[in-house]
Amino acid sequence: MKTLAILVGGGPSPGINAVIAAATIEARNHGLRVLGCRDGFKWLMEGDVQHVRELEIADVSRIHFEGGSILRTSRSNPARTPEALRMVAETLSRLGVSYLLTIGGDDTAFAASRVARAMAGDLAVVHVPKTIDNDLPLPPEVPTFGYTTAVNLGKDLVQHLMGDAATTGKWFFVTVMGRHAGHLALGIAGAAAATLAVIGEEFPEDRIPLERLADILEGAIIKRRALGQDHGVALLAEGLLEKLDPATVGPVEHDSYGNVRLSELELARLLKERVTASLRTRGIEVSIVAKDVGYELRCAPPGGFDIQYCRSLGYWAIRFLLDGGSEAMVTIQGGKLLPMRFAEIIDPTTGRVRVRYVDVTSEMYQTLYAYMIRLKPQDLADPGQVRALARAGNLTEAEFVERFSPLVR
């Protein structure tokens, strides 16, 4: 009897259990023994098989409705050292594993590719793309699983904040998860019709001054004041932190893949302090609340689309392995299975999995941008608008143009 091992890496995402269920059921129906590896690669890296459990159809048949992961997850990186990689290979061999299915984002896909290489053909490996960040290198119209559920739930949370803002006359600066790309922040902002969203892809330069982000938000507040409104909700993509000068954000910690722990840097709080202080120097008092949204989304029960999508991914991942496939990420494009080889998704320059960024030249982005209330080129081209904005910001017209014209060039 051949053996399939399943593990989950990275952060939680709605739909993980649906993948586990579909893969287990299809594998068992074809006579495979199925092992669930708890906590990703963590225990395999230590040669510990006590955290591996057999999975039967009865264990998983109804778990597709549940959020979280019955196998838990971790960010343990087997490719961090040759010894860890060797131990994973030895442990999988000791367990008699012929097939490995990994569920995760870019880091887990990278680790899976290295494990496949280390076992030199003795192990068939397939990866299922999972992340609410939606930043794996799939075609533009193909989401990573969990993203649509996260957008829908995030939309509800932001809608509630917008109601609070209107009721109490506050602004909310909300940092939204998304290490590299702004898909989630932009998707939630568009669905909730938030005041504005700011994402890293707007800035082609490698480094952004914190003052520039603060000025974008201050400009939005001034524009709302000119429109007679004292409140709003601004969404900030977490990945903006990676473009800030490290001296601006202070000491940082890294995970096992070398990623900065962005959630600990409090982007919204930094910007709240800058904007509040700047407005106060001109006698403008604005109540701003800093919030983070992300952890609330990751273990939500999957929506109908993600359940169906994840069951399909789990099923076809097993079919791919049984048909002799290996070293690829499974995707469903146009209703068809289209595996993407690890070699296709890894950037030869960096050696890491490529990132799918928001295309700010697309009609989709331009539509969302058109509805944002923020300073735009036409605001400074209209003398009457400049007068109104300068008055709302307690500035002279010359001061307003000098201060904010760099934002709209």
C-alpha cells in the first residue's frame, strides 16, 4: 500500500479543511494510506513521527465546512539548513511516504520544491496554492483559495467601521494583511466602498518615505472636510511596510523564512501619529483610530465558492499524483486542471516563488481608484477646488499646492 502525506504551511486560510477532506477521500478511494502531518514541517524536521496521524474518510467527510486546519499549521522551514532538509527526507522515507501534498503559500511552495529535489525522485510532490493574500503567480483571473472568503468577511468588518465612523465623526486607519501585494486591501476596500485604499504597487520606487503615506491620508481627510464630511475609513496594505525605510519603523523580527513580522510594526498607528500631529499644528483636531484586520479572516468558515474550489483542488491534486505527476502546483483554470511546474513559479534571480502583484494599469484597479476619495490630479488643476481644499486644510493656496502637488504627479 502506497502512502500519501498531507501537511499545511504558513498562515491559516478559509478552505484548508476542504482540501484535506477531498484529497483524503480520493486517495483512500484509490487504496492509498493517508497520513496527516501536524504543524507543517515542524516535527518532520525533528525526525518526530508521534505527531503524524492516519486519516480515514470518516475523519474528514464533513470538515469542509470548518475554518482552521485539523492538521494545524506552522512556518517551520525545512530548507533553512541542509540538516533540516535531510531530516525531513529521512522521516518521510521512514514513514514509507510515496506522495506528499503540501498546502500553503509562497514559502510552503518553495519548501515543497526543495524537499522534492532532496528526495531525488523517490517522492512525488504536489502543492495546493493557499493564501488570503492572493499573491501566488497564478493567472490574473484565478484566485488563491481563501481570498474570496476573506474579502467577503473583511467587507462586513469594514462596513461596520464605516458605520461607526459616520456615527462618531472618526477616521479609521486600517492595516490589512498582505505581505507583498495589495490584493486583499484593495478587494475589501472595493467591496465595502471604503473611503480609500493605499497599496504598495502604487509606488514603483523601492523605498517610500513615511511622510508620503501620511500626506496621502492627510490629503484624503482634507478633501473629505472640503466636502463637508468629518469621517472616513482608509485601508492600508500591510506590504507598504516592506517599502518603508527600516529606520522609520524601528527594530524588526523575522520568521524562519526570513520574512519581517509585519503585523508587529503597527503601520496604522505610525501613520495615525504623523497625521494627527500634522493637522494639530494647523488647529485641526481629527479623531483617528488605528486598527488591524487579518487574523479575524484567516480561520473563518469558507464560503460556498471556496468550499467548491478547494474540494476540486484537493481532488485534482491526488489525480495529478496518481497519474505520475510531481513537482508542480495544481491550478484550476477555465474549469480544467493545469499544473504549474515548480520551475515555472520560481524566480531564477531570487530563487524564491514569484509574487503576483496588483496591476495598477488594469481597468479593475482604475475603477476602484476612481471611487476613492483622495487627492487626484484634477483637484489641483481646478483653482476653485484648490481654494476649497486649502481652506479645509487651514493652509494658503500656495502652501497647499507646495505641500500636496507631489502626491498627484
